[in-house]
Amino acid sequence: MEYNEDFARLEQFVERLIDSYNQLKNVNSDINALLLEKEQEIVDLQEKVKDLQDDRNVMLNRVSGLIERIDEWELIPRRKRNNLINLPHLLKEMQGSPRGRLYGKRSMFQAETQQIF
């Protein structure tokens, strides 16, 4: 009878061991699935970072171009620069003027800008 009790306890122990093993197997499976998701998320984020870096480089190039244009602008003699500063006023006058006067000022405007640039 003692053997039966020992055998029953051994049987229970083996069943609990198998249940624990199955639970750990399920946990391992869940962790592996999560790992795959995270790896894909990393790939997606790396692509996003690369795209953002590319956008940043484009913006840096554009800003550099604008800075170069400003530097060139500063190199234009002051007299020509003053003429360009007055051009918005000239354009405003042109908007309200009759057709004949508009064309006369437009050609003057075109002549001034061609001299400057």
C-alpha cells in the first residue's frame, strides 16, 4: 500500500511537471511572437529614421542654398540692392495703374532686374 501512495505522489508530481512544461512552452511561444513583432518594428523604425535623415539632408541643402543666395545678395553693391528694395513699391504701383502705364513700368522693372541679376 505504501507503494501505491508513493506511486500516486510520483504520478501527481509528473503531471504538475508536464503542466509546468506546457505553460513554459506557451510562454516561450508568446515571447518569440513578441520578439518577431519587435524585430519588425525595429526594421520599420530604421526605415523611418533613414527617410527622416534623407529629408533632413534635403532641407540642409535647401537652407545652404538659401544662405548662399543671401551671401551673394550681400555682395551686390549697395546701390543695386537699394533699387531692389524699392521694387516692391514699384510693383504695388503697377497693380493699380492703367494698362499702358503698367507695361511701361514692367519693362523698366525687367530692365532693372536684368541689370542686377
